[in-house]
Amino acid sequence: MNTSSWKPININKIFDISYGNKLDMCQMTPNEDGIPFVTRTATNNGVGGIVEPIEGVNPYPAGSLSIALGGSIGSTFLQTKEFYTSQNVAVLQPKSQLDSGILLFLARLIEKECNQRFVAFGRELNKHIKRDFTINLPLLEEDKPNWTEIDSVVKDQIIPQLPKKAQKVWLKKYDTTPQKQDKMKLNTQDWNSFVLKDLFVMTRGKTLSSDDKEYFEGNIPCVNGTSTNNGVLCYLNEMIEDKGFKKQPVPSLSLCRVGTSGLTFVQTKPYYIADNAFCLKLKEQQSTYVYLFLSTLLDQECVKYCYGRTISSEKYMQTKIKLPVTAEGKPDWQFMEDYIKSLPFSKNIEPSKPNEVVDELMEVKKEMIKMRRAMEAQRNSEVHYHIDTYNDNSKHISLYNEEK
């Protein structure tokens, strides 16, 4: 991409800019069929929850960009539904009709500019966002972008270089259809508590050096304590098994021991684990759908380790989680599977094709966040929220294909 002829333009020439609704999340009423509430988080497209419509408060229209002015400063997202915002979130509404691909392109340019000019140097973004915030674009005149050229850049140069998941998002070629059309409700008051050691077998990984990663490079995933790429650190070949590594059974969960401690990922392809991760396999092996359900519940434990605490296998396995149960008081695995199949995007999950389901699993997991908040609402008289941390690689799309 040759951008040498591009020139700076103030974004207030392209967008009408406002400082959002300035609402407080703790005062919102959760409603999974309500309106997205955009916060200052860098995950889940900036959405911190789904809330009841607020009388007298108009949501911002779909097709707007949201920018975090605090918290995860500069995080910029295209909102595809009407939405409310929390404090310190700016909203950019395009002055003219723009294609979603162009808006995603502009969002990435804005985010990159934020990282270079504000995040790295501690400048206050809210003082500049309306006044003198510029990005470089091809221009017809001083204040008129060449949208035809920008559209060509997006469709001909950027999209073809992106990962398949990102291409689906940009081109709107993703299927949100659930496998089961009947919408299922959750009533966590009828659930029972179970200790993890009674449900899972835990396996810890082996030490992997930098030389090992290079020498044993292959095509088998090796999972470690990273919070991106479904936990995959690198890819190895079977010769690594001479050093004590063993392929882990699938489906199963990988668990971050350090780094993003407590974060889990559903693994659907045989994999190795390094020493900063664990494998969690059910004693009564179940489907990929059940593991996705359990992963969402287990991720609630992340809050215990958010201050850099390392997970101890013994203590972690003493953790109790509540699960739906059968009439006999055993975990209701069938209900868990059916619930996942009733969620949007679940039609994309084909467990018989384990190499192809990771992206779709992450989309379904986003939908499961609604379930988690519903559970919290029932458990507490006063609802509090914490930022959900799960892999959302679509946010980290590189315009120059640096992460491919």
C-alpha cells in the first residue's frame, strides 16, 4: 500500500463527534434482548453488557464509531447496533453514508493514531478528539476524502490479505443462525455446585525453550499462557515428544497458569502444552459444545488472578462452580450442549472438522457473556460488572498484514 501521497485531514470533517451518553454501568438493568452498552474496554467490540432501554435517553445509531477516552484509551470500534455509552466514550457519526468496510478502515487508522500520539505519551485524548485529531487519507480537496480510492484500497489490497475470520467480518459473510431455533432460558437458582477435581483431570505442560520452538517447528499447536490466538504460542512437530511432551486429548480446555491467569480456551485440534498452561479434560468426556459452556463459566475465575497471581493446580481444582443438573443431581451435559446450539453463530460449529471451528467458537463465546451476566444478576442483589477477557482477534487486524 503506497500512502506517500496521502495527506492529514481532521476527523471532524468526516464525523459529527460527541462525548456519549455518560451513563454508569452499575446503574443499568441487564437484559439480554436489550441495547448494547459500550464502555472503555478493549474487548468484545467495546460492549460491556446488554441493558434495558432507558426512558428519555436516545441510543446512538448503528454505523457509528466508539472511541475509549479513558481505560483502554484509543480503542475504536464500529458499532453495528444502536447503543448507549458509559463515561469517557466518544461517538463518531459519519456525516455521509459510508460502507462498513470503509468505517472499519477508518477505525483502524484512528486507533493507530491514538496509540502513536496519545497512549504512548500519556496525552489526554478527550481534549483533542473534537479539535485537532487528524488521520492521513487520499484527498480530492483539502477537506474531501477520495472515497473511491479508499474503497478500492480496502477491497483490493487490505481484505485479501486478512485472515479468513476477518474477511468474513469485513464482507459480512458470517452466519449467525443457531443450530436450535428454540431459545433456551437459564435459571441458575436450580443449579448445584460441583468441585472441579470431581469433574476434570488436570495436566500441566512441559518447559519449552526458545531453541525448542525453533528446532521443533511444525504444524501441531503448542498452547501456553497467552491470551490471544486461542492460547496458541507456536507450532511444533512430533519430535518434541522425545522431550516428554504429549498430545492432549480433544475436545478439552487449555487454562492459562500465568500471564492471563484463569483464562480458558476450547481446543479442538490435538495440541501440546507448555509450562505456563494446563489441560483440563472432563472425566466423563463430552462434546465441544459442553466445553464451550464450561469455558465461559470458568473464565469468571479470572478475577481472582487479575493482580498477577499464578494459578496453583491444587487450589484451582478445589474451585466450585454451579452447573445445571439432572433430576438425579448430576451435571446436565445435554442441557449445556443444547444451550450452546441455541445461540447465534452455533450453526458454524462443526465438531467433525476440528481444524475449522476455532473462530466460530470465539463468536459463540461472546454470546455466552450474556449468560454470565444473567447469572451474576440472579446471584447478587446489586449487580456489578468486570471486564471480560477473551480472545477477539478481529480487533487486532493489521492494515499492513503484520500479524498474518
